[in-house]
Amino acid sequence: MAFIAGPRQVGKTTLAKHLLAQIHAEAFYFNWDIESHRKAIIKSPEDFWQGSAPIPGRPKPRLGLDEIHKYPRWKRFLKGLYDAKGKDLEILVIREDLRDLTRIREIGLVESLVTLLPERIGSPLSVNALREDLGVNFMTVQAWLEALERLYFLFRIRPYAGRLARTLRREEKVYLFDPSAIENEGAKFENLVALHLRKLCDAWTDWGYGDFNLFYVRDREKREVDFLITDRHKVYALIECKLRADGIDSSLRYFSERLKPKYAVQVMREPEKGKSISVFDEILAVPATVFLSLI
């Protein structure tokens, strides 16, 4: 039995139907919201799929059960089905699982939080400000953010708390796995780069190249570089995102001089015409098309 879970509109049902279509098992998709499917499950919970034509050359059917959590006794039903037929069936269960993955019951307020996050991408996230907007306490907002992170709706990066004085050490930044809801072009571009860097750090670590982690760095004078990568706790790279070419960012110069990273890069969505990679005082200015293709 496999669960396909996640927030709304991320493609859970599409994925399940694709997995069924791979073995020509489209007729084995059952959705609790469809009356005929619902009646079949209630009437014959142990063999409701038997009315579908067998899959040629495949003795073990693959079932897709969508919205089954709306069945009042769905947990007991699934356990009984698996205990009785688990060896003879492949079962895909499709569902939104925020309510069951956590103890969250205020789904409406969580949806309000989701609508507030896109406009806060790219800036240190004030949980206190969110708490005031939503009318709940600090720990509740933190718990909701953690739940959304477990569901791969968002991911967070912490401020780098290295050897520099007067740097921020508490407020995190959040980015979305699906940046389509972000209206600000600069924030959307930064989110895109964040996704690639997050993937890169995870891959390099998994492949045994080192122990890579993604941060940002900002001090109390509001100098900030969007991303800082460490390898085994040492500064490896600084990356600053810019929509357009407009000289090297002063904060990138400042932190590059003090942290001495192996690489300092300014990534531009719209570079100067006719220019590819440029170097200014050991800082690389790279078009996003080139940079993202390399990682």
C-alpha cells in the first residue's frame, strides 16, 4: 500500500492515474466522490474491484482509491482490505493529509497563512507579524509552518551565524516549492534560484562530495546576500540574485571581502546584451540561463 499525499492541486490524482495507465488499469480507479464507486465500496468492501476487467498478463491488480478519507470508517476499511488482500493487490491511496498528518483543525486559517506567504518571499520572515495577521499565538504559526514544510509546500533557510559580528541569527526566510503564486518578479526569481540551490546542496551531500547547507546572510545594517552555501561549516559560496545587470551588488562585495568564500556569484535574469560570464574583483557575474544550467 502506498499513499500519495500533499496539498490541493499539486497533481496527486494525475500521478495516480498515470501509474494506473502504465499497466492499463484505468478501470481500477475508484473515487469516493463518484456515487457508483462509493456504492460499490460500501456494498462489497472486500472485492469491489472485481467488476472491472482483469489486466492482461498481470495477476496482481493495482487499485487507486481517491478521496477515501471521506468514508467515515476509512482507516478500518483500509486496514481490513490490506490484511485480507494485501498480498494480492497493489493499493494507491490518494488524499490531502494536512489534517491527519498533524493535529491541525483550523484548516481555514492555514489556508489564510498560505495566501500570506507569497508576498513575504525573499525577506526575513516575521512570525510575530503573521501571528498578528492571523490572530493566533506564536507557537501555533510555527507549528503550521513546520507542517507545510513536511508537506513540501515550502522550505526554510536560516541566517548564517558564523564568525561575523552583528549578523541576524534568528529570522528565517521561506521559499515555495511552487513559486507560481508569487507576484513580485524579483521574489519569484529569487525563489527559483533558491530551489536550484537547495537541490544542489542536497545532491552534493547525498553523493558524498561534502556536507553542504544553504543559508542567507544579513547584518543589522541591512546588508544582505541572498544565499550562502557552507561545506563542513566553512563558507563555500555567496550567491546574489538580480533581475537586471546593474554592477556588482555592494553587499555581495562586503561579505565576500570578509567571509572569503571559494566562489562569489551574482546571478542576473537579464544580463547586459552580448555578455556572458564576467569577473569583477574575483566576483562572477553570470546570466541565470548559464548559472542554472550548470547546477
